[in-house]
Amino acid sequence: MTRILGIDPGSIRTGYGIIEVSGTTRFTCVAHGHIPTRGKDTSQRLLQIHHALIEVIQSYQPGEAAIEQVFLKNNPQTALKLGQARGAALVAAAGYALPVAEYSPRKIKQSVVGYGAAAKTQVQQMIRTLLKMPEAPQADAADALAIALCHCYHRQFSLKIAECV
């Protein structure tokens, strides 16, 4: 069994999700949630993300991590803040020697929903269905679980390719 940590970085709220993978088709949600940051000082908010993810890693002992890549929207400042939150998350994972995979938002949605421009509510409902959850998780946590599932799908595909070579 492998535990995968999915991280949906954000400067205001960072989502996390841990799934456990057994075999090739059994996925279980171990934990999920979001890390709200407080205060106006960017460095303090990044430190909050870093510390909270360290607690998640220590509590759930994932063997791998996956994170969303930065995407450029209309505002470069937003992309910069997202990149900083990703940096705090990447350093937390690196501190525990977790291999980290990165996926674009489109690839994540395509992998989980089947449509690269899916709405957040579609991702939430699909995560609920795929992980057999009683209710849809909060949006940032659902995104993090989707990132973990995307990694699992691509990881398994890579393993199958390696077997064929």
C-alpha cells in the first residue's frame, strides 16, 4: 500500500488530501482538509502553510506527494503568490524526502473528471464518487484529493509502460 499526499497550494487556503492505494484500482481517502492562513504578512502565511503540511506529513506518513503546477491567469501577482505557496509546500515535502510530481490543472481535471475545463463542483462530486465519501469535500480539499488521484493514475500508467519495455 502506498499513501499519496495531494497538495492544492494557495496563499489564502492550501488544500491537502491523503489517499491510500492498494492494488491498481482501490483508493481510500485517509484524510483531507485545508490550511487557512491568517495575517497580511506573506512570510508568516507561507510559514503557516509549511508548518501545517509538516504536521500532515508527520501524522499520515505519505510515501509520495503530488502538487498542482502554477498557471498564469489574468494577474501575474496571483501567479506569484501561488508560486510562493507551492514553494512552502515543496520545502515541507523535501524535508521528508518525499518524491513530488507536478501536474497542470487541466491534466488533473482531465484525469479525474474526464474534462480538462471541469468546474470545481464537478471535481468535488467526482471525488465524492470515486472515493466513496458520504459527502463532497470542501473545494480545496477536493482539488488536493484530485491531484493525489491524478498522480496515482499516471504513476500506474508509468509502471505499466516500464513493464512492457
